[in-house]
Amino acid sequence: MARPDGRSADQLRPVTLTRHWSIHPEGSVLVEFGNTRVLCTASVTEGVPRWRKGSGLGWVTAEYSMLPRATNTRGDRESIKGKVGGRTHEISRLIGRSLRACIDLKALGENSVVLDCDVLQADGGTRTAAITGAYVALHDAVGWLAERKSLAGKVEKVMHRSIQAVSVGIIEGEPRLDLMYLEDVAAEVDMNVVATGDGDFVEVQGTGENGVFRRDQMDALLDLALAGCADLSAAQQKALAA
Amino acid sequence: MARPDGRSADQLRPVTLTRHWSIHPEGSVLVEFGNTRVLCTASVTEGVPRWRKGSGLGWVTAEYSMLPRATNTRGDRESIKGKVGGRTHEISRLIGRSLRACIDLKALGENSVVLDCDVLQADGGTRTAAITGAYVALHDAVGWLAERKSLAGKVEKVMHRSIQAVSVGIIEGEPRLDLMYLEDVAAEVDMNVVATGDGDFVEVQGTGENGVFRRDQMDALLDLALAGCADLSAAQQKALAA
Amino acid sequence: MARPDGRSADQLRPVTLTRHWSIHPEGSVLVEFGNTRVLCTASVTEGVPRWRKGSGLGWVTAEYSMLPRATNTRGDRESIKGKVGGRTHEISRLIGRSLRACIDLKALGENSVVLDCDVLQADGGTRTAAITGAYVALHDAVGWLAERKSLAGKVEKVMHRSIQAVSVGIIEGEPRLDLMYLEDVAAEVDMNVVATGDGDFVEVQGTGENGVFRRDQMDALLDLALAGCADLSAAQQKALAA
Amino acid sequence: MARPDGRSADQLRPVTLTRHWSIHPEGSVLVEFGNTRVLCTASVTEGVPRWRKGSGLGWVTAEYSMLPRATNTRGDRESIKGKVGGRTHEISRLIGRSLRACIDLKALGENSVVLDCDVLQADGGTRTAAITGAYVALHDAVGWLAERKSLAGKVEKVMHRSIQAVSVGIIEGEPRLDLMYLEDVAAEVDMNVVATGDGDFVEVQGTGENGVFRRDQMDALLDLALAGCADLSAAQQKALAA
Amino acid sequence: MARPDGRSADQLRPVTLTRHWSIHPEGSVLVEFGNTRVLCTASVTEGVPRWRKGSGLGWVTAEYSMLPRATNTRGDRESIKGKVGGRTHEISRLIGRSLRACIDLKALGENSVVLDCDVLQADGGTRTAAITGAYVALHDAVGWLAERKSLAGKVEKVMHRSIQAVSVGIIEGEPRLDLMYLEDVAAEVDMNVVATGDGDFVEVQGTGENGVFRRDQMDALLDLALAGCADLSAAQQKALAA
Amino acid sequence: MARPDGRSADQLRPVTLTRHWSIHPEGSVLVEFGNTRVLCTASVTEGVPRWRKGSGLGWVTAEYSMLPRATNTRGDRESIKGKVGGRTHEISRLIGRSLRACIDLKALGENSVVLDCDVLQADGGTRTAAITGAYVALHDAVGWLAERKSLAGKVEKVMHRSIQAVSVGIIEGEPRLDLMYLEDVAAEVDMNVVATGDGDFVEVQGTGENGVFRRDQMDALLDLALAGCADLSAAQQKALAA
């Protein structure tokens, strides 16, 4: 089975990272992985939550959400249902953990950053696009703090690693990189990998959606993901240099 | 006091209506009134809610929301607070009522349309931009139904009127059209007017935010609003003709 | 079509304002517009919400609710549904804004007043009756503060305007004052007007429930409403003088 | 310690039962035990909840609530808190159980009655006043069904017992009937008794609020309560005969 | 009708009280009344809720809950329903009140204890088993405080009474002690009695589930309950002495 | 650093699987991994949720929860907070997905099984213990269906794989199996692995809690986990054979 958009198995979709998409946030990036389109904003506030006051450490957290018609069929709003669903919780927590791995909270000082990742259009890989874009938005927010002399350390020290994320999966036995929605629903195995620009892992979440997977398949997927993350890292560096 | 962006008192901000902004919805319009940016999507489903079944009538409803960092200061998500706020409720209901005024629900047949108006960036006038954009999204959704031969009547019959909305207000005694945020917070009187392309009223909501207003001020505001709505109507026709 | 209760088009229903209906609140008024019956209580607390402390300003807020069987068909309790509905929110906000327009918050000093408007029986015009009655309850509560020497200013200074509200509408083309329920559901246009004893507007909310309305109809409705508010103002003065 | 209102220990407060207080409900009674004032309405609907359909049995349920300023200090609304409190739950369940004890659900046929007991003013004994008033409201609602030939049995068969309730307690060692608020908070033992017109028990709930109580005290309280209920039964019969 | 497990009418089921069932809590008791199995844990925290600070008094509260499959048919979790049901509220409040009756809150000093009673398996009498077990868990928690020299008074002074609870009921006219589930659903009258080791009452809650009950039946049930509580008191003393 | 309980790095804690711990559920297993103690019950209902009716397929779902004092410090109940937390959601979803991987839903036929995993005592690894125990409870529930001739296929066909789960992590650079709580909080990398009795993966979730991890560390952890799962599989077989 060829890929729906004709890519090779180890090829990313076109990636764009548009900085300063919004006027209000301290960092704001529209990230696109093909048709997947996520608005990532970084909101800075001075100070930290009460339980962290006086620690000298900053705080980074994330919230993920999807517009009701980001998908092919309209989903009900969680605000109207009156509760946040399990999937939303799970992804918000993943994004927050991942971004905290790239930032030195001591060098950030007692500042807080909330990363809002709102999916405007979904075509698979929304959480990985969100992490990849949120890294750039966070970088801009840290730069904004630096300009105001509000950082405990230098920008390079605060953002001591870069972070990227990509999905991989096995479709009809073939390991593939960066699944689009049609592939996602057909995958036997689905894995999200968060990695650093240096090729280390931050988080690996793999699931046998319709079955189980062997150790050698696991290895193939990890290889594919690390290669994809290296490409995403290059795209981030290019966007930040612009 | 001159207007912050140098407009004359009876001048709209630049208005853009970008159709087909998203790939999934049956109608999707990114509407911009200056820096205010609202994504309006129209989602069609066959059939109507249970209480309306067998009536031969369609149904149109609307939901308004704001991204957390659409504004200068981040607001908490209503999904996380677990309830929809009074302001959100109020605006959603206003948009729904307004759009039902421009559509012949009998000619629509037993189809339902949900209009989602998500504010991506706010600078005053988000509800009036939402109504103006949602009209175009609804028009596209009705066109989509027509193409599929799923309409009881013709598009022109279903969309038997056009609808626009604009804010007006009094700042330091001067009536002004289409307030931006800085003007909104300074206004003595704030009014939202929904009108038809024929110059009739659909809804008028005026409030003396910091005081009261005289009958002659009321008249001046209504004149200004009807003129502004005529300009918005022209912009809508142009977008739909494109 | 004659009016169901034989009134002329510009006539109010019988209005009664019973002060001191309850023993506990600082102000309590049972207001009746015909069969519509609303208990308005004003509860005073020393101090203001945290965000207002040290400002020297007082605070006034309102909550509107309906008993489940105030209407012809029993409605579910919002406490049991676990959330406040959009209509309730909207009316509570309207009452709060309106009452804040008649009171000098600086002269009130750092005191808070909550106005609870509970509809015991509904027959149209519950929100306008609530505003009209709440004004009298608020006046009594301010008088109570004056007696305890807890006001920053004199009662007349604190209550620097009187406030009334009435509904108007168009039924079969005829503009009418103070709609009862049967008229309300039949109205082509429905408008609520909050005005001052001096004949200025505080709030105007007009809706074309089943269509649109012309500029001249708007004018006729505003005239009718201001005349009705003048009568309500007289009733309030009489009650307060008793 | 004499009673605050000079009553003897075994004397009820003045009791009034005003039928037809509201125009909409099938039964509506304003019950007063001294300053305690509860509006009891009975709402009839044809049919029963789904789990009971086809059983031939009717259904009776109750909801108790207090207006925010029914008490000396304003309480927050449960609709705004978003949940019903434990005390409200407990009392609603008690009222429902008690009223189901006086009605023959088979003779009622597949009809449902909701009893809403809203406390307009509280001065102790709100739950017992509510039960006593709700009995009369339910009787009127059953009469209404009889007039419409919608009852499976006769009114006397459906309402096969009368139900009353009263509070008793021990203050400074003295057993007293029908406690007002000041006595309620001072009581060592507090007991609510629901009884039938024939002097049998439906429900007994006694609590040693500030301690424990002996068997002989228990006996004295039960005697006092049964005598009070007999007086309440007479008041109900008189109201129903009017 | 013989009892399902062959007991005589005035006989308890086998009672076991296993102390130190869990490693984390300051007191933890697995209590069994026949097949009814409740885990009672006592959690101590230094300090008291804000409204009680500086009073010199401690605080004891309780929470009751049932595992979803503690019963014959699975019940939905209250966490997922998003609200605590009326029955749960009622029982939690009963347990809290009962336990506060056995403890001298002044001698406890400004310490708080939460008693969690989680029903692992239900066969009637869960609330009475919970109270009986919670007393022992609370005793152990108070002992733990004594060992840490954190008590204002001695253990015997703090725990100045013992508390037990048992259910009684009338089945086919016969008064019976300690109902199991099959008896509970068949009972004409159902009563829960909380008593002290000295034979005084703390709480009595009797309901005519399927009818009403006479004064002499009431007396018989109270006798049966006090005898049962004396046996439970002996079991508690034995467990605490072990 | 030696392990707190003296185990070698590749050694499980003592594992016990007690079947038939409760009398009501169709399957019930108390699973213990050292001090971690989870009650897993399987509740069978005939039929499937509405969206699955007529598919011929069964349904398996899971709910995880923790008693408030299962941990060293008492946690608030989610029922009282009114919402299920992100962590609970995440684990419930993981358990459900994992168990669906071991069962042939077609052979199960249109039956539903809910797996409740309630943590009675926590000392690390609660989710992996829950999965391991829930497999046995599910097996018993399927056996129960077989005895009642309610299965579409044979037990061996329905339960076509066995499933186990274990945690692994890196502490001070050393990969370790089956972390207890003290190790869990100290781990640089924390991974949960769900595997089959045949040594394939069902789910892998690894997180660099305090940093990142290299590819070779990943490999070491996967080896350790598969070896641990093989031991757990043996323990399950032994329990099921008893």
C-alpha cells in the first residue's frame, strides 16, 4: 500500500513553523505538519504557583485542545460537556512533561510559562506537531524575558536542549514516519516519540492498537523516529534563525 | 481624542473574509475586523434534534469561544473551569438567534447546522465579527447542501436575507463605529447592532457601561450602525461572488 | 387582537411593591406585575471582594433564579442539573449592571450588596419586574447602612438615580407595553428597556424573535417603554415614601 | 430558660396552611410554622419514569431547597456551586420517603407528582413544615387528577393516610416541641418525627448534637412529637375542608 | 420465616475487627459483619481547617464510599458521575457526627482526623459496620498521636466514650438484629442505632420503608439495638486489648 | 545504591494473586506486588453499549482508582472533587487497551466486561499490578460465561493471549525491574511495559522524568521488562491452574 500522499516511508510531511502568528502572546507559533495545523502560544507570568514560591525555580505547563471542527466530524466542546476528556488530559500532560525536559527551570527563575496548543485543523500527529511548535514558542517567550532582563540565566542556558516529536507506526507490516490520519486509523502499531536535538529520548509511547509488536519492530520504529526528529530539529533551528 | 488607529468616527476597520480556510467543514471563513480574527465554521448534519423531528424544519445553532491567549492577558479555559461563563453563553445565544433570522428553516429542510465561532485573536468586536463571518460560512454550507441535492428549497430561498453586525459606542461624547479594544473599555455607551442587508434590525443591545444615555444619542448610534452594516453587507457579497 | 387581560396597548399591569416581605434581609421587596411575582432581597456584607479591597469603592451584584414551578410547566432545578443556564446567566448580569448604574459605589464605601431576585410566579416580564423591585430593596439596604452609620455618603448621594425596567413588543404589528406571557410568545419583536427616573436609557435589548423590525418600529417601542418606566418610577417613589 | 416566644414546652408555633398560593401548579400551599415559611408545590405529569413504565404504579418524589437569604446570613446558591449539598439531599430524600408513605401508588395509577418545597424564610423546622405542607399540596394535586378522571382509584383511597412532621428536642434538660432556630442551635438532642394521623410513626431521626441521650429521654420526646403531630393533623383537615 | 443464615432474631453475625490492615494510615481496621467488609482508615494531620484555627479544638470528619462491585450488581463510580449521591452524603455525615460524639475535641487539641470508610464488600449494615470499625481506627490514630506527644490530653480522656452501631428491623412482624441484605430489602421497618458503651443513644434513624410502625414496635427495636451494641462494644474492647 | 528491600536489579517483588477474593463479581483477584495491593474485579453484563449493538463483538473496559489513604499522604477523593484526574484517566485507558489486546472480542460475543482496579495500598507499580491481576479476573469472568453457555467461542479462543505488565527504570544509572515507591520517585527514567506471554509488546511507555535517556539504555530496559513479564506470566498460569 502506497502512502496516501505519495511520500516514502521515512519522509516527513512538509513542515512549516510560522513565528509571531498572534500579536498578544510572548511566543506564538503556527505549526503545520501537512494539513495538521496547531497554534502554539506561550504565555509568561511573573512568579510561580504557591507551592513553588521561594524555590528559585520556574514552572512550565501545557494545555492541549482541539477546535470542534478541526476534525472531519464535529466533536462536542469539552467546555460544554463540563469536563476535560481523558485523551485531552493525557496529551496536555505529555506536552508539559516534554517541554519541561528542554528547559532549565533554575535558570528560568521564578517565572511561569503556559503553553497553549490549540489544534485548528487535524490530520494525524497533532500532539507531535504541538510539541515541535511549542518548543519554538517557548524559545521566543524565554527570549522575551531575556530582553526584559527577567531571566536568571542566559537564553542558551535556559533552553539547554531542543525538543521535537514525531509519530511512527506500522501499516501492513511497514514501519512509517509521521502518519497522517488515514494511516493512523489503519496502523497496527502507533508510537509517539519525543527526542532531543542530540538524539536522546525524552518520551516513548508505543501501542499495539490492533495487536502486538515484536522487539525487532520496536527497534525499527525507534530508528525511524530519531531520524525524523533530526529533520524537525533542523526546521526549528532554521525558524529560530529567521 | 483621536481614534487609536487614526480612523474617522464612522469608518470600519479593514475587513477581510477568507472562505475555505479549513479543509474539513462544509463552510469555513476566517473573518478579520482589523486585529480581531475569528474562525467561523459551519458543520452540517443530516436530521434535526429529536424535539424537532418530523416538523419539516431545519435547525441552526451557534457556539462562541475564545482561545485562552486570544487576549492580552491569558484567560482560563472554560473546559478546565468545568463550566461555560455567562458572557460566552450570552454571545453564543446572540449569534444563534441572529443567524436563524437570515435563514428559512422550512426551505432548509430537516438539516442541522452548527456555527462554531472561535476567536483566535481579540481586539474588540469579536461577537460582531463572528456574526458577519458566520453568515458567509452558513451560506457556503447551504451551497454544499444544494450541490448534494439535500436542500428543500433553492439557496436564495434558504438564505433569504443577509445578516451583518457591528459595534458602536460613545467615547468622550462622540459616537463611533466599530470599536477596537482600547475604545471599548473607555466607552460610556456600548451597543451591538445586528442588521439585515435591507437595513432592518435583527437585534439591538445597548448598555450604558459607565452611565446612562439620552434618546438623541441612541438615535445617532443606530444611524451609525446601519451605515456600517451596509458596508459589511457589500464585503460579504464580494466574498461570496469570488 | 385585543390584549388577553383587556388592557390598552400602552397600559401597565397592576404593580405592587411590598417592602419588608422577609424578616432576615437588609432589604426585601415582593414585586408583582400582574401575576408575575418576584421576591427581591438585598443582602449587605461589610467589605468587598478581594480584587476590590482598598479601592474605597463598594460592590453590587445580582442573582436571578426561578422556582421550578413558577411557570406553567415545571422546569428542572439548575442546582440539580449542576450548572446555571445561559438565560439565567444573562438575566443575572443584566440586573447587576442595571443596579450598578443607579448607585454611587464611592459613596457606598467598601460595602457589598447582593440582590437575589427569585421568581415565585412567572407571567412574562420577570426580569423587568426584578429590576424594578430590586431598586427598592437596594434602597432599603442602603437606608439600613445609613442607620448604622456605615455609609461613606448620604442615602440620596448613594442612590443618585432611580432605575426601572419594562418590556415592550410588537404583536400583530401593534406596539404594546408590559407583555404578559401569552403576548411574549406571540411577539414579532421583544424589547426590554431599563431607564432612569429622568427618562434616560441604561440598557436596551431588542430582538426580532420572529423576523426583523424597522427603524420606525424601534422608535415607537422606545417611546412606549419610556412612558411605562415613568409610571413605574412613580410607583417606586410611593412605596419608598410609605 | 423560658422559650424565646413564651410558648409552653408542648406548644406548637402558630400554623397556617394557605392553599392555592400559586396559579400554575396542580397543588400549591404556603405553610407557616411561626416565622418559618415554605412554599410547597405539587406538579403532576402523566406517565412515570422509564424504569417504572407498565408497572401500573405511580411515582412521588420531592425536592427541597432554600432561597439564599431565607436565613439570617446569606448562603451561596447550590446552582452556582454546581452541586447539591449533603443537607439538601438528605432532606429531599426524607420528604419524598415520607410522602410516599401516605399515598397508594397503585391507586394513583401511572402518574407522577413532584413536590417542590422551597423555603422562603427559615426559623427552624423547615423540613417538618415542608412535609406537613406538602401533604396538603399533594392532596390537592390528587384531587385535580380526580376531577380529570385520571386517577385509578378514589381520592380517599389514593391518600389513604395523612402525614405530619414536627421537630422535638431537649434544651437544658427540658423536652420541647417545635423548636425555633434559637432553640435548635442550643439543643442537646434534636429529633424530627414524621407520623400519621393515626399516631403511627413513618420516620424518626434523633441526634445527640452535643452529647448523648438516655432511653427515658427518648420516650419523652416521642410522646411530645406524637401529640404535636395530632395538632398538625387537625390543622391539615381544617385547611382541606375550607 | 427463618433468617437466611439461621441466626436467632437477636443474634449478631460473626464480627471481626482486624487492626493495622494497611501500612500507611495512622489507624486502619478491616471490619467484617458477616459478609459485609469495610476498610476504615484514620488519617491524622496536624492543624485544623481554617475556620477552626486558634480554637484549641480538634476536628474529626468522615467519608463513606462503596467500591463499584461491592454489591451484587455493579454501580457507577461517583467520581465518573461527577457528583456524590444523596445516600453517600447522608452516610458520611452520619459517621462523622457519630464519631465526634465519642471524642473530646478539646483534649484532641488542634489535630484533624479523617475517617475513610470504604466498603469492599456489601451485605447489609455497611454504615453500622463502618461506625463500629471507625471507632477502633480512630482509637489507634489517637494512640499514635499520644506516642508522638501530640495530644492535649490522655488517650482515655480524648476517647471518653466508645461508640457502636447496629441495624435492626421488622420482617414479617418480627423484630430482628443486624439485618443482612436479603432481610434489609424485605423489612417493613428499618432502623439504624448508634449507641455508646454505656447504653445511651447517639443517633436513632428509623424508617417505615413499606409502611408505618407502632410505638410498641419502636420500643422493641430500641431494646434489640441496645443489646446488640453492648456485644459490639465487647468486640471492640477485645480488639483494642489485643 | 542498594535496593531498599535488598532485591537484585532484575528481581520482582513477591507476587501473589488471590482469586475469588470477593463474593459478588464474576471474577475478582487481589493482586500484590510487595506492599502494592490492588483489588481487580470483573463485572459481566449481557449485551454491549448501544454503538456496538448488532456487531457480534463484545466489549471490555476498565476503571482504575485509588482509595484516599492507599498512599502515605491522604489524597482527596475524585468523587468529591467532582472530576476524574488526568492520571486516573490515563491509567484507566491504559488498562482497558491492554486487556482488549488479550481477548478475542468476536469470540466473546455481545457481552461486556468492566474491570475495576481499586488500589487498596500503594507502593509503586500500581498500574502494572492492576493489569497483571485484571488479566486473571477477566479469565475467571470468561470462564463464568462459558459455564453459562454464554460465550460465542471457547475460553482458550476468547483469551487467546496472556497479558502482564511491569515497571522498569534507571536509578543512579542502573536499570532496575519492578520499582517500589522510593525508587520510583528517585528514577531518572521510568518505563511501564505491557507484554504478552509470548514476549511481544502490547504497550511501552517510557519517560525521562529527570532528564533524557540514550538508545542503549532503552534497550536494557526493554530486556529487563520482558524477563520480568515472563515471570509474571508464570505466576498467572499457576494461579489459574489452582
